Amino acid sequence: MNTIDLRSDTVTRPGDGMRKAMAEAEVGDDVYGDDPTVNRLQALAAEMLGCEAALFVPSGTQSNLMALLSHCQRGDEYIVGQQAHTYKYEGGGAAVLGSIQPQPLDFDVDGTLDLARVEGAIKEDDEHFARTRLLCLENTQSGRALPMDYLARARTFVDAHTLSLHLDGARLFNAAVKHGVEATAITQHFDSVSVCLSKGLGCPVGSVLCGPRELLADGHRWRKMLGGGMRQAGVIAAAGIFALHHNVQRLHEDHENAERLAQGLREIDELGVDYGPQQTNMVFVELAAAVVGPLQQALHEQGIVVTAGQRMRLVTHLDVSRADVDRVVETCKRFFAGGRSLGQAAGAARA
């Protein structure tokens, strides 16, 4: 029985084709700039995202931090969502290492930041306040692909207020595939973009920061300072090249599997399923507290791994097949149909 891991799309393992590319990668010393495979990855990423340049880094956290440090100085401020990775899930790096103040705002239900509220958060040019320099968006946000028209409005907005615009595009290609557009249709609106290669694209490690050459010159310096200078990094860069060539267009399969998972779980009365039209590869499930532990155990016994909680996130990816999705649904149905007192209690609680 194969393991089905729905915790995140970061859990994927490189397949035979990716491993072969890594094993055969031509390498040099990237700190000297002479690793040919890293250079090819950076050129490919810049081309696909419509940017002047790209910089290969070990992680999305580092990539976003490099962008914030390049856009802002000490005492500056960036506006960001309360649940955004660049604010909540990346260790407070901008504040700790850059003395950059975050101004968090609540996301709207579609994953956007209301531009009227953003305008109200911009500080006056006054010595009492941090200087507002940057607006950060996230795409996808909790699996939701941001509306295309919103991105254009955000660009017009930051231009009018002399701000820069950064995109945490960890799952940028999920958003592009969802909308049926090239990635450049999204990235054209941003001054910098961070893209994870180790999430939906299936690489074992790595992200790229893309933007203007001048900005990335600062980013390159920050990368070194943050410990991100790597040597024969072509071994892992080769995985990124393989992913960009082979694992982008297939993302629609993950979206279809997520929708199938949501449809199946909606047939269980004890579960509340959140999967709207903007969603890509994430399904959110609400359940009673009394059921969380027993359901996680029942899934575990069938080789299904989840992060337990009353609001459970289930993430599809290239290591999850349609048959796997059906197995998850059937396991959940058997659990709640088994006459267990906990399942009955959950139904009563939800009613």
C-alpha cells in the first residue's frame, strides 16, 4: 500500500527523469558565477517570467527576504496580508534582519488586499512614521488564484502611490494554469517575483527570485550575507530546469484531483468542505474537535498522511493520483459510516 501524503505539495520526491538530470548536471562554482546549469536555470526562469534576471536560492523564505531587503531600507515599512507567508510564516526575517516594519492587513475572501484599506494604511511623510515603501501580495493565497483584473489594479495603485510591488509567487504557476494564461500575464504587474521550485513543481529544493538586474544585484549581495551562496549548485539547479520544462502544464491534474477530492468529501454530512472556483490544489475541511484525532488515526492506518486540525488542509500534488484521491474519499466515508460514536457526535455538532 503506497503512502498518500496530503500535508503539502512540498513533500514530493524527484522522479526518475529529474534524478537523471541531477546526476548528469554539468557544474561549476556558483559563487564565482561559473556553474553553467545554475546559469541556464536562471536564464530560463527569467524568460518564463518575463524578467530581466533571476537568482537561484535555497528556499522561498530566503527569496522573499532578499526581495524585502532589496526594496526597503531600515525604518521602512511593507504592507502585507495577516496570513501571508512574508509576514506570518517566515520567522519575522524582515523585522529581525532588516529592521523593516510590517503593516499587516486582513485578506479579503478572494485572497486579495482591499486597495482602499491599503491606501488607508500608507503612512504620511512624517518623521513619526515608518516610510511605506512596498506592497506584498501572495499568489496563490491559501490555494486561491488571485483575480487577473485585481493584479492590474494593484499595479496602477502602487504607481499612483510611489510604492513597489512584490509577489510571493510560491505557487505562481498554479495560478497561471488555473487562469489558462502564461506566467508573464501575472508577473508583468510586479517589480519582483519569488517562485518556489520545491512546491507544486516537485523539486527537492530551491526557489528563484526574478526582477530587474539592478534590484537583483542587491539581492545577490543579500544572498551571500544570508548564507545562500552555493558552490556546485548545478546538481539541484538541474532539477529546477527539469521541473520548468516538464512539471508546469501538468499542474491542471493536481487541480482536477483537488476538485474531485472536494466533491467526494462533500458527500459526507459530518464534513464541511471549502473548495471554491478560485481554488487550485488545496481543499479545506472543517470537522468537529472530537473527530480530529480518530479520523487522523483511521487515515494513518490506510497509509494516508494529513495535518490534523478542525480546519484541515489537504493538498494534491504530482505524487497524488486520481486513484489516491478516491482511496482518501472512501476511507473517510467508511470512517463516518462505521457507526462510531465520535462520527455520530460530529454529525450532531455540525447540525
